[in-house]
Amino acid sequence: MTEEFDFFSKTALKSYNLDEKIRYQLSMLDSLDAYTRRHSENVASITCRLCEYLKLDEGFTIYCTTCAYLHDIGKVFIPPSVLQKPSGLTDEEYQIMKTHTTIGYKMCMKDPKLRPYAAGTLYHHEALNGSGYPNGVTAKDIPYEAQIIRVADEFEAISAKRQYKTHVGIIETLNMLIDDTKPTPIKNVKDGLKLMADETRLGKVDRKIVKALFKVSLDDIEYEISARIDYIEYLKSEIKRIKEALKYYDKMQAAPNEKKKEYYKAGAQACLRRNETVEAIPSMYEELNNSINARKAHIEKLYSEARQIRHLSV
């Protein structure tokens, strides 16, 4: 029996679960560097989940998610000195980096199997208010799949730790995207072209998509909390075992003679697993307690983040 893949699941999509047609399309990722490939997979996963919360039908979700996988495929032709630069890009390098949109579009258009997904590569850096690239088009000319991918792409790019910047927190990242929904004056409009009245009230990204991103972020936080709570329960069982060993260890240390010491040492060893030593029992006990306390503190931080997200508005 062939396992069917559920595109509406909250797990990252995996190519081994996809049909032959989509498997071919996603094989293009093999030509990308490790970071860009991982980024593309993460953006596709976020895009899929955004589609779920936007209540889009399964067919469009599959299409949009595949577009997201391929959105950065043009970066295969960006020089490694630019793509993998360990510091910020110069203006000239940034102009080179921006060409990945048109390069990816041409790649898709040349291949009949990739052609249906070309819009994601070309439009995913366009902005609703016309401030994006490569063509500076506005909302009415930006396909909805590209609008969704832009939000997923920006969220993943900002919140993921890159080689040239430190990690940015989830709340800060979401606030940056909220700012992107707000109307922004457009500078350097070519030939004095005036935007339509409704376009001047637009920000860079769609409010509804960003609102769906809040739910995706909450899902991730709740999953992480659940996983950490489960691991704490495991650590507690380990502490119980090591605490029992510690009782024998303390008695061994206080034993009046070697015979007694050996007796209590044997009791301590009976509580241990392979590669654990009696001498390390005190430090093991301390490390386990420290580990539990650190995870409890992190869970409190996650709960705080979840509360903050629930109070965000866009």
C-alpha cells in the first residue's frame, strides 16, 4: 500500500513522500548550497501551513508549496562569493543577489515541468505597495502564491540565524512583519507615476497572511513546549535513578571500612548504566538538576512569547 502525503500536516514536506511529477520539480533543490536548500524547505513548510490557516483548497496548497520550494532556485547562478558571504552585502553585491528572481523565472520557463511554478520565483520579493523587486509591481499584479511566499520567506530569513547576523527573536520578527503591513511612502516613483489611491494605503505584505503567520508561530511554540515538558519528565526519571545511586554513594563515602565501602559501591553501580561511573554520581545529579531548571526557564520564556503573540494585532 502506497502511503499518501498530507499537504495539510504541520510537518515539513519531504520529497520521498511526493509523487514522481513533484519529485522531479523538487530535485532542482539538489543544485543549491546547503543553507539555501534548508531555507527553501523551511519556507515551503511555512507556506504550506499558511495556506492551511488561510483556508485555501488542497490543490492550491500543493501548488503554492511547490512554488515555495522553488522560489530561490535562481540562486544556483549567484556567485558563491556573494551568496555565502559571511558579512553584509555591498550595494553592488545586493544588486547581483536580486537577480536570482529573474534567473529563477527563466529557469522555470525553459523547463515545461517547472513552468507552472515560475510565478513564485519571479514575484516573491515584490511588495503590495510597489516597493519590491525585480519589477516594482503592485498588489493587483502580484500572484497570491507569491504574496504568501514573501511572508514565509521574510519570516524564515529574519528569524533563522545566518552567518552574518545574530538570531532575531520570534516576537521581534513578527513585529517587523507587522510594520511591513503598514502604508509606506514610495520614493523615486519613475516618471512621476502616481499610484492608485488604494495602493497608497498598502504596505509591503498582506495583513491577512501575517495574521495567519501568528497562528503558525503559536503552533511551533506549543509544539516546542510539549516536547520540552516530555523531556523534563524523562530527566525527572533519570534524577530519581541517580538520586538513589547518590544515597549509596554518600554511604560509601561515610563507610568505616573497605568492606562496607565495596558493599555500598555495588549498590550505587546497580543504579547506573553502561559508561556511567560511581565517581561521577554527584556531578551527574547536579547536571540533571541544572538541565531541568534550564528547560523550565526556557518553557517560561516560550509561554511568555505565546502570550505576546496572542496580543499582537495587525
